[in-house]
Amino acid sequence: MNSFFLYQLFLFVFALHTTATIAPTSLFPGQSLSGNHTLLSAKAEFRLGFFSPQNTSTKKGYYIGIWFNKIQNQVLWVANRDNPISDPNTSQLAIAQDGNLVLLDQLQTTIWSSNITQNLRTNRSLIATLLDTGNLVLTDSSNSSDVVWQSFDYPADTLMAGEWFGVNPETGAGQSLTSWKNLQDPATGIYSFELYPPGAGSSGQYVLIWNQSKVYYYFENGFVSSIVDMPFNVNYSYEYNGHQFR
Ligand SMILES: *[C@@H]1O[C@H](CO)[C@@H](O)[C@H](O)[C@H]1NC(C)=O
Ligand SMILES: *[C@@H]1O[C@H](CO)[C@@H](O)[C@H](O)[C@H]1NC(C)=O
Ligand SMILES: *[C@@H]1O[C@H](CO)[C@@H](O)[C@H](O)[C@H]1NC(C)=O
Ligand SMILES: *[C@@H]1O[C@H](CO)[C@@H](O)[C@H](O)[C@H]1NC(C)=O
Ligand SMILES: *[C@@H]1O[C@H](CO)[C@@H](O)[C@H](O)[C@H]1NC(C)=O
Ligand SMILES: *[C@@H]1O[C@H](CO)[C@@H](O)[C@H](O)[C@H]1NC(C)=O
Ligand SMILES: *[C@@H]1O[C@H](CO)[C@@H](O)[C@H](O)[C@H]1NC(C)=O
Ligand SMILES: *[C@@H]1O[C@H](CO)[C@@H](O)[C@H](O)[C@H]1NC(C)=O
């Protein structure tokens, strides 16, 4: 495929989207999201699309995120948190040929990917759907219960109601929440809430850790078991039934 064809294809896909007035819930193979186009969950609770944090000085970076439809400035999940793109108009969130959900920049370079390698049969048709729980799921197009990948498995800094959080019994890997670098930058920050020691499986405990080195809180069975040292306020947010705790 030469680049002119790709460009034409891109224009065609873009044109398809600009005629759509209501934001769709799902992204199907061959479709893509660009610019200010978004996915909207069925009951309009959550929206997914490109965003740029407020007050970014000089060069604006854009990210694919999920936010409450009614509270645009509160982003709950970020895909490409460490790899901003510069222009949402020429970037695309799409289903790649191999079924992965990918973010491509204007040069068609993959900036972010759902990165699944298992469960990908040749020519398997997958669709990405934004659910009313705020979960973005990649499922088989003929069986919506067959979830191949979901954003709930990869929280950013926020745990949402209904979100699974714990240790994967097969790999022993624990999920983690990691703060934004600062209010204007969703990049991986210096505070994490994660399994400790790493790879400990269910025998480990959850800690609030700074720079992968200094532990501030130990959590066991949902309770704080010891507070080592907590000199200042950390911006973690936890979502429960739409309420936020810091
Ligand atoms: C999206 O961008 C188009 C083109 O600039 C504009 O006409 C439209 O109003 C925008 N929609 C929203 C929801 O901002
Ligand atoms: C953005 O800048 C405006 C004006 O300087 C300020 O009032 C606002 O609090 C800032 N917002 C954030 C999120 O920093
Ligand atoms: C994207 O396109 C819209 C409509 O043409 C324009 O208003 C907006 O500034 C563009 N965004 C960027 C980051 O260039
Ligand atoms: C995808 O997997 C590769 C190799 O394991 C890794 O380097 C990369 O960071 C992963 N990307 C994402 C978005 O997880
Ligand atoms: C996958 O799809 C391509 C293009 O439609 C087709 O040429 C190829 O035969 C398919 N492969 C399989 C294993 O179905
Ligand atoms: C759909 O997927 C689920 C989960 O993988 C599976 O349990 C179920 O049997 C599948 N249904 C059909 C009709 O294949
Ligand atoms: C975090 O730790 C690394 C070494 O592990 C160190 O190079 C870096 O300076 C530390 N960051 C801060 C903010 O102290
Ligand atoms: C935490 O976030 C709030 C706004 O959401 C801000 O006012 C406050 O300064 C932040 N605290 C720290 C320690 O960054």
C-alpha cells in the first residue's frame, strides 16, 4: 500500500466520522477515532476520546482517555500516558489488522497498543466498546462476553466502582495505580499503589510507595496496617459509585 492510498483511506474514514452526529459506543474494524470524535457509553455515563490536560504550556500533548461524560476535566483512565501525540486530527485510535486496539500517529506509527498476543486467531474480528462502568473492552464481534482485553485490567491512577484490583493468579503480577506526574501531565508519576514486594503474588501486601523505593503505607485486607511516614498529601483518587475519595 502506498502512502497516497493510505491518505485516501484516512480521508474516507474521517469523512465517515464527520457525518456521524451521535457518538458511537463501539469502534469496529475499519473505523477509527480522530480529532474531537468520541465513544459514548450506552447510558452516556462515560466518554472516551482525545484530551489535553488543562493549562499545558508551550507544546500541547494529547492523550486517549476516559472521563465522566458530565465532568470532562476529570480523567479516569489514560491509554498513552507516557507517549503523548501532538495532533489528534491526524492520529487515529483504531482496531489494527491483528485485532489489537492501537493509537497511530500521523505517520501511522503505533504510539500505544492493547498489546495482546494471546487469543488472537488469524483474522479474528474484535470490537472495542465503552461500557457504562467506564470499562473499555475489546471483545469478539460475535460474542460480547468473550473479553480479550479490558482497560479495567490496566488502571491508571483511579480505581473505579466495579473495577477488579488484585493479583493475577496465573502470573502472580499485581495491578498498580500510579499517580500522574502533576495535574497537567498524566505521565507515570512517582507514587504507586501496588503489590509489594513485586511478584509476591497473593502473599504480598499492597503499599503506597514513592519512586519504587520508599514505602509510606502498608495495606492488608483492605486496611492500612502501618503508616511508615507520610509527610504530605498525595493525589490518589478512588472512585466508588461515582463518589470520589482522596
Ligand atoms: C468538532 O470539530 C468540528 C470541526 O472543527 C466542529 O464543527 C464541531 O463542532 C466539534 N464538535 C464538538 C463536540 O466540539
Ligand atoms: C489554569 O490556569 C488558570 C489561570 O491561570 C487557573 O485559574 C486554573 O486554576 C488553572 N487550572 C489548573 C488545573 O491548574
Ligand atoms: C483540529 O481540527 C480542528 C478543526 O479543523 C481545529 O479547530 C483544531 O485546532 C485542530 N487541532 C489541532 C491540535 O490542530
Ligand atoms: C507492549 O509490549 C512490549 C513488549 O512486551 C512493551 O515493550 C511495550 O511497552 C508494551 N506496550 C504497552 C502499551 O503496554
Ligand atoms: C484473512 O483475511 C485475508 C483478507 O481478507 C484473506 O486473504 C486471508 O485468506 C484470511 N486468512 C484466513 C486464515 O482466513
Ligand atoms: C462467549 O464467550 C464466553 C467467554 O469466553 C464463553 O463462555 C461462551 O461460551 C461464548 N459463547 C458462545 C456462543 O460462543
Ligand atoms: C528516583 O530513583 C532514581 C533511582 O532509582 C533516581 O535516579 C531518581 O533521581 C529518583 N527520583 C527522585 C525524584 O528523587
Ligand atoms: C491535589 O489535587 C488538588 C486538585 O484536585 C490540588 O488542589 C492539590 O494542590 C493537589 N495536591 C498535591 C499535593 O498535589
